[in-house]
Amino acid sequence: MNESLVGQVDYQPPSGSGSQNLKEFRSAGRGFWSHIPDADWNDWRWQMKNRITKLDQLLKYLPTLTPEEYSGTLLANTKLAMGITPYFFNLIDPSDENCPIRRQVIPRIEETNTAAWEMSDPCGEDSHSPVEGLVHRYPDRVLFLVTDRCASYCRYCTRSRLVSNATGYDFHPEYDKQIAYIAAHPEIRDVLLSGGDPLLLSDEKLENLLSRLRAIPHVEFLRIGTRIPIFLPQRITPELTAMLRKFHPLFMSVHSNHPRELTTEVRDALGRLADAGIPLGNQSVLLKDVNDTPEVMKAHVQKLLMCRVKPYYIYQCDLISGSAHLRASVRQGLEIMEQLRGHTTGYGVPQYVIDAPGGGGKVPINPDYILKRDGERIIIRNFEGQVFEYPEAPDGSPEVSSPRFDVAVEGR
Ligand SMILES: *Cc1c(COP(=O)(O)O)cnc(C)c1O
Ligand code: SF4
């Protein structure tokens, strides 16, 4: 932070953006940074250098900081660093303590509460890691962690054990070893780059990594998981998209949780990616008082479609230590799915999943549409609650070839 600029702050932030029409596209604006030259503001490296990372900066820009946020920010660097790009900071409604943007990036003291069932590695990634920074959980694909840095830090991050290095995890992926593992395993046809945020690498580094992966004959499909288009749309430069398009088929999964994150800047950045032929999906995390109502989620998925993004997953919030204040219930998740399917464009309906605690992978969670099924017929209900019967075609046993499972989980 350039301290000499802090003294110049005389901007009065607007209030009441919480009453904004959820589907309206707005610019995040310049906020406290109106005196910064456009060339700097639009430069992603300037945005990174000027992130809000300290309590005194927060107090300056957000005088309505609550006691919970104040103490949370003091302690943040022992759990998960605070970091907010000026661009994203401008989306915070300072007059609303429960602003959905604010809850995602400003630490709160509740992060120091840990329930018995919470974990530092809730998806058991470290136990499925043959090489540091590579998670091989599913037969034909791997998660390739390339960095521990993000443009801003999400307070519920499932990888907060390593992301931002606040707990001293000291994540040092060795690309050579990760790539050697992939090259030695011909069953891996899909590589998902994530982190941390892969788009924080320079164009050169990222290009080098993608080229090396593309050179492995059995790697068919590449994808990048990133929140950069949302936190730092300035990073999506024409040079970046020109480089990425050389690696097709390359998909991208972005991470947006609330319709207010979809600004005109974000829409334009996503448009540049889509124009480069990159199919875009979105992953949302179901968060308490952020996006845990059908109204907000429906507006969000519809707005994503307007940005040419297919809603891909809604995640039940993982059992990450200190996230209880951000976790919504599975009941609410099911309610949201009930209100999406049939009620809006099918392309707009994501799959709701729970990443099974301890490392079972993603499990789809759906409202029950099958009321009864046997060898003769299936009884189903639709989104309006009407019941229908479909006669089963005779093909022998009514059993589906699912894996055997043991239901002896009572008393957990
Ligand atoms: C989510 C995830 C993937 C990708 O899963 P898809 O359902 O194919 O999107 C791969 N590996 C790990 C460890 C994951 O958590
Ligand atoms: S962008 Fe992703 S990896 Fe980074 S803090 Fe947010 S959830 Fe975690």
C-alpha cells in the first residue's frame, strides 16, 4: 500500500447497494481510488500491489468495521491471510454489516471457533497426494496445485491450510515431479490446474506449464480453476487469452458466489475468455447469509448465463476449521435446487455436491424425484409436484450396478 495515498482519501462510499436489483450489471467503480491513473487501475499488478492486507487499511476504508471483524482481522494472519484487491473491495457495501461480499473476504473472530467435526484438510487431499501438490482422487484425472497465492482470500477456503501460507504449511510444488507423475500414469487424461490461483502466474510461466502438460500424449483435457476473473478481472488481458487458446481443449472453472460479483468488468473479462473459445463453468460455495436463498441463487445462475458461463457446481461448504458461521444447511441447498430445476433454464442448473468429509470425493445431492421404482415401473414427480408413472422396459434385474455400500454410519 502506498501510504502517501491514504492521506488523500476523501471518498464517501455509496450506501444501500444491498437494495440493487440482483441481476443488474454495474461497474465496481473506482471508490477510494478515483485519483489513480487508469493505466494503474487497469493493471493487474497494480491491483495486487495495492491489496488491502492490514487492519489500518481496513479501518481507513471501512470505518464501519464491527468488533468481530476488528478482532478477526488482527488474528487473520495466523489462519489465512487477508488480501482484498481494491477492485473487489469496491463491491462491499459499508452500510451493511451483512453485506454478502464483505462476509466472504473480511475475517471475523468466529474463525477462531473450531467445532469437533471441523478439519484443516476436510477433503482429505493430503492423503490422496502421491507427490506434493498433486491430488489423485479420481481414476482418470488429477488436481494440480500450482501456487499457494490468490488475488484475494476467501474466508471459507477449503485449502486454507496451505493457501496464503499463514499457518506455515510452506507449500512448494515442484512442477518437475508433478509432471513426471502425470507422464508416468497413462490413465490420467484430465489435469485440473488449481491452487491457490493459477492465473497469478505470469503468462510465461503458465504457458510453460501448459506446454509441458500438452506434450504428454495421454493428457486429453486441461482445465484451470480460478477466481481471478472475479477478484481481478484486469488480469484477463488479450495477451493471456491469446496464449491460453493455444492449448485447447482448455476449460475454465471460475468461482463466483453472489450476483453482485458479476460486474460489467467481470462480464467483459469472461467475454474475452469465451471469445478465446474457452468453455466456462462456475463453482459456487453455498454460504450462510451470502447465497443461501433460492432468490439469490436463481438471479446468480441467470446472470452467469448472461456472462456465457454455465453454472457447474454448488458446493456444500466443506467442514473447514472456523467456518461454522459461513455454513448454510443441506436443507437450504436442497431447497435451492428444488427452486431451480424446472423453474429456470436447464443450462442454469448446477449440480449440488458434498465433497465427502475425509476424502470421498464429490457426491451429488438432489431433491428426490423418484418416488418409487421396481422392475415394472418408475413413479416420478416433477418440479410442480405432479406425479407420473413411466413403465420400465424389461431388461432383467431392477438393480442398478452401483457400488455396494454400508449404511452403518449411525451414531456419528
Ligand atoms: C473436484 C475435483 C476434481 C474434478 O472433479 P470433476 O467432477 O471432474 O469436476 C478432481 N480432483 C479432485 C481432487 C477434486 O477435488
Ligand atoms: S480463490 Fe479459491 S483457493 Fe483462493 S482463497 Fe478463494 S477458495 Fe481458496
